[in-house]
Amino acid sequence: MTIETAEDLSELKKIGRIVAVTLQGMIEKTEPGMTTGELDLVGKSLLESYGARSAPKITYNFPGYTCISINEEAAHGIPGDRVIQPGDVVNIDVSAEKNGYFADTGGTFVVPPGNFIKDKLIASTQLALTEACHVARADRPLNEIGKSIQKVARQTGFRIIQNLCSHGVGRSLHEEPGEIPGYYVPGDRRILHEGLVITIEPFLSTKSRIVSEGSDGWTLTGEPGNLSAQFEHTMVITKGKPILLTVV
């Protein structure tokens, strides 16, 4: 969507903060021995306390309130009986709707103890998001987002998961400008415009460039031994720095 009124921005800031607080609350509650299903209920409770609804559930009938992916799982992990272990790389993706407005956020962390490669992967993915936000400005090419992510991946020695993309958001969970690749596509001539609402969500990994759908019909997994990280903000494009909506 494109921001048209002050109410649009106000409502997007509200739902953006709700998903950000929910993500932070879930991270803080994560501990070894709990299941991903139990962690998902923490997210459910937080969303409901703010009067928000799980976007993947109402949009796609996803069998959970949030997406929780661990280790070899890159995205869309279904919460369930999997027990969280020390050293696990955990990704939580929270998206929700309130008053007809949607926001989407995500983050990755290691359940202690971490190690050098896990910590570097997470720090590098955070850096990729920061760098992509720096180039996301009105009247600039949309493909500069992927170019900046690709630069960080090359500098840090990680791969980009190419079939997971950023996207438009606002009045629905996924909308125009459609897929925004996390790598440089020279032939993509799209231009960012003022007021456009998008996500940026780089996915960096240790081995895989492509992830595959599992037998559950949802979970996207890399090759054996692969680890990946994702960080995501919903934002409004301006002529200067984007307005980050998914902040606490």
C-alpha cells in the first residue's frame, strides 16, 4: 500500500509496535526445554492482549500464530512439539493485523551457548538489514535493496537464500510491489516511491541458496547442516531514511 492519510501512518505504527513487542516478548521467554508450540502461545497471548490477529492464520490458515524455525529450518516453521535445545538457532517471524492494517517483523537468535559462526551469521544478517534500509529511499531503484544485501553477504562469507524475499505489506500481508529479491537483479527497473509500505527481510545462510518445502506443506528447509538467519522490518519509504514501523 501507499500511505495516503495521517490515519494510515498512525494505524501502521500501532500494529508495527504490536508485532515488535510480541517478537521481543517471545525472544525473552525462550528457554531450553520448552516446545515451539508453547512459545507460540506466548505470541498468541501477546497479540490478543493488544487486540491484534495473527496474519498468517487469518490470511493463509497457517497452523500456528507465529512462525518459529530452528536450525535447518529457514522459514515458515510450524509451532509444535519440537523441544528447544541449548545452542539452537531460532528464528521467530511475527505478523499481525489490527483495524485493517498489517505489519510483519522477524528476528533470529541463539539459545546459549552460541559459537563464532552462529554469532557471525546473526550479526551479518542484522548488518544486511541495516544496509538495505540505508538505500531504501524514494526515487531510488528497488533493486538497490538486494544489491546492498548481496554486498554484505559477500563481505561476510555467507550465502543468500534466493527464494525467500521481502515484499509489499500494509492492507494485506503480501501485496505490491510483490517480491523484492534479497540479491541484485540488474534488469529490475522498479523504482521506490514516497509513502510505499514494504518489508525488508534478508535471509543469509551458511550453505543453502535455495530452501525446499517440507512434508508438512509449510516449513522451508535448507540442505543438511545449513543454518540461516533472518531479520525483518516493516517500513514506509520517504525521501530520507525510511520510517521503521516495527520498533519497540
